[in-house]
Amino acid sequence: MHSFKEKKSTIVLIPARLNSKRLRQKVTRTINGTPLIVHVVNRAKKMGIGKVVVASGDEKISKILDKNKIESHLTLKKHKSGSDRIYEVYEKFYKNYHIIVNLQGDMPYFSDELIKNTLNLMHDKNVDIATSAVKLKEINRNNKNIVKVRVKMDENNEGFAKDFFREPSCSNHLYHHIGIYIYTSSSLRKFISLSQTSNEKNRKLEQMRALDNKLKIKVALTNHEPFSVDTLSDLRKIRYFLKKKQKK
């Protein structure tokens, strides 16, 4: 069993970059007056599971974070994945942390259970990386913007990932993957030491590097699909949702 005390040895590292393809500069887009990346950080801090830091790939992002008094570090721009980006910051500044939560910079709202349930998977000594998923809506089986994970869940709604892809599929045991990754310090170092695989490059899914190299990724099923922002439509939806939530 991994020995860790959540509040003392867990760090949340959020990778953020400007050159997103579907929605340009999305992490700097405002949601009711506040930049998206700031919403993500504030939500993560409310969880209270550990220190929260942004691994920023651009000076424009860093300036926004500085203005909002958020701890961040500027990284190289060349990184091929979010995990590569957070590792640069982890290795330079935070090597004393044992558990690393890689939280996506485009996820401004998520349920309390998401990180906590995923974090609990790290008590299993057979787990290299923990992640999460939600039930796949039938309408999303053919949606290439939705990443699917194939996993047979057990009675605890947990299981090991067998495959990740974007393409339409009629396979059984498919779930909608949520892009949160939790590593131990050793599993993150191992992941970063591996070369990108053809599956990772072709599918544009960093988790395939892990699966192709036999790292064990355990998946926790969550009941609440988090808001992630990939399109202008997503941005409008989260603006409306958070505005309503603030009025309550």
C-alpha cells in the first residue's frame, strides 16, 4: 500500500498552455469576469487536498496568475503533454511531494468526489496511475471529441483501463474518460522517462504512452461529469452554470 498522508504529501499541479487547437487561448478566456485557469485553481484549493500550483507554458498565463496571487512556474514550451509539463515544475521545485495530481487547466468545475475517489485508488499497491471516468452517454459513442476508456468495473466501481480512444465504438465496458491523472513520484518519473508511442501520437492521448509500456492505470467511476471547456459552446454553458450557482 502506498503510504501517504493526503494533506502533507499531495500536490496538485495544473498544466496550462495557450496553443489549444479547438478554442484558442481558452485558459485565459473569462467566465463571469474571471479567467478560466483561475476558476480551476480556486476549485482545486477548495478541495483542501494539498498545495495547488500551475505549470504555465506562456508568459501571458503567468501574468494572469501573478495578478491573482496564484503560485505558478513558467515552463518550456516544447512539452508534448500535460504530464511532461508538470514534471518540469515538480522536478525543479516540489520533489518532496509523494503524490502528484495532474488536473486539467480547462476544467473549471468538478464535484468533490472526483479527486477524492480517484486519490483513494492510490492506496492500491498495484496502481501506477489513477484516473476517473463517468458513464458514457449513448449519444457520445460517436463523438470524436469524447475520449473513451474501456474498463470492466468491479463491485466498487473501479477497474483497470484496457484502452483509450476517440473513435466511435460499439464495444462493451466503455466509459467517458475524465482527464485527471494521479501519480506517485516514482510512477511520474517512469512515465516521463518513456518515449512517446505511436498510439500516443496518432490518438493524441498521453495515457497511451503509459498503457503501451504496461503501466497500470486504475479508473474510478464518478457520478458527476465535470465541466470541461473545449469549444465556444462549452464556454457559454459554464458561464451560465456558474452564474446560476452564484445566485443561489
